[in-house]
Amino acid sequence: MTTLADDLMPPGDGTSDGDGEHTRARRRKRRNRIILFTALGVLLGLVVVVAGGGWWLLNRYLGGSNIERIPGAFDIPEDSRPADGPEGSLTFLLGGLDGPDVVDVYQPGAARTDTIMLAHFPDGRERGYVVSIPRDTYIDIPGHGDNKINAAYSFGGPPLFVQTIEQLTGIRMDHLALIDWEGFRGLTDSVGGVPMHFSEPTVLNDGSELPPGHHVLDGEQALKYVSVRKQLPEGDFDRVRRQQNYLRSLMDELMSSGTFTNFGKMTSVADAVGDTVRVDESLSAMDLAGLGWSMRHLRTGDMTFLTVPTSGTGWAGQQSIVIYDAERADQLWNALVNNDMDAFVDANPDLVTGRQVR
């Protein structure tokens, strides 16, 4: 049966069985460290590739086995989940894992979520909100009591990770996405590097510094930029801000660099996306196509990046923790689902990540 995607695919651009097996083999070897913050960049890269690149890309990169599916992400009792969000809204949970290479990272005990983000898009897709939750935030994990939020994945894999975030926020997660560690460098390099401007000397994870001014970071430099924690005044809080700031610049580059008028560049980005992103089993290629179309006018200026409200750091026994500000955070979650974020942001400017960070 011939589909619209088949009709639009240029002759000779199909992927052979051998190529597909090679791709799957490479992916199986990568049971590795996964970095969260690029999940949104890759996810939106995936979306804009579909919107800008045409249906043949959907068929080649999204319709087959190139994208790995996360098994059982929503194997959660329905009566323990929040109600559906407002009609037309969409919420992604984005997770980056820190675990050894030799294990199946989907299994309990194999890994923890190094960083966590929610990406929420109201009906109409005219705005988007990305909320980071620090990995050491101390909250209740269903069935396991109080612990750092990053332990949820270790205790119960993807389903408990999703359930923990849903219990914390009262928001139903529509989809889950994870991203391969190598994909961060690959996606960055596929767009020719990402321009950034620093107003002061900027330390990297290897101890080197970038001088003030304009820079185009390649994948390796970008990884060193967003991995810094101990050298920054506010540690993990500053690292989260760097991650968000770089993510915004990456999205800018994806959307404004002529990617979708340059066939070679478009396929390079699509290759980087299709080879690294993992999504839940319910997110079909057609869903991604519809999402791409609905977000075709969204730009980074329409995105607001925030960090969940906290009350600083403290101790739980011998563990250093981040203290969750439940009252203020509940205001944030309620503003998200009630489409009242403008008022919340105006009242809480300290939570918003600007374009200049440490």
C-alpha cells in the first residue's frame, strides 16, 4: 500500500535492511549515560524536522525502527493518575539518566535521573513552558517514602518515574522522552555548532575558560559548558540554568539556521535525532507529525524556562538535599494547567532563566 510519505520520498533515499540493522546494533551498544536537557532540544528538533522537512522524513526516520521505544512507561494504575489535562494541552516528561553502560537502563536499580524537565504546551501551541526540577529535590516517592527525586527511576524504572512526577505536580504526563548521551554532541554538530554570547569569562567542566564575547560551541565544548556544577556559585542550580540557556540557543539555531532549506543539513539533523531519541510507546510517528504541524509557528521567544520553587538546600541524615517549596510549587503547577502562567511569571521573576547565566 502506497502512503503519502511514500509518494513524497525521493528515489533511492530509503534505508536498507542492512543499514537499519547497523543502526540498531550501534544503539544497543550505547546503553549508556543519558543527558536530560537535550531531550527537549532533540524532541523539538524532531518536531521541526517533521514540520519543515516533509513527510518523507517522517517515513524514513520516524515511521520505522530508528526511534527506540521506552517499554512500559505508563504501566501505572489508572486510579492513581491525575485526570487528563485541559483539552488540547500537552505535557512531556523529559528524563536524563546516569547509569553504567553495561546494564539495561530501563530496569529498576540501573540508573537515576540526573536532571528532570517538564515541557508543557497549552492548547494552540502559541506558548511553551519548560520547568526544571533539581535532581536532589526531596519529596515523597510512591511506595518508598521520602527520598531524592532522582531515586524514583532507580526504584521502579520509567513507570515509577512518571508516577512520582504526576503525584508531585498533579499534572498528567502525556509522553516521556529520553536522550542518548552521544546525541547531545551529534545534534549540536549537525547544525554546525551553536552560537552563544558570554558577558564574562565562562568556566568549562575541564577547568578551561571561554573569554567574554561571541562563541560558536561545537558538541564537545557544549558538553563541557553544560556539565559544570562544582565550579559554579550555586552548584546544581546554576548548572540547570546553563542547561536551559544552551537549550534555548540550540533551538534558536535549529529554527533559524536554514536547516530546512538545505537538504543535506536537514538530513544530518534528522539522522542525529532519529539515532538518539527514545520516546514512549504511545507516541506514534503520526502523533509527531501532528505535533510538528501544530508547533510550526513556535519560536524560542515564545518559550519560558523556569526552575521549580525551592527553599534552598539542607540535610536528610547524611544526604545533601534540595528543599521543595510545596506551597509555591503548587501555585506553579496550577498556573500551568489553568493557562495562567503570565500572572505567575510576573509574580515570580526569580524562577525564570534569562539569557545571561553564570
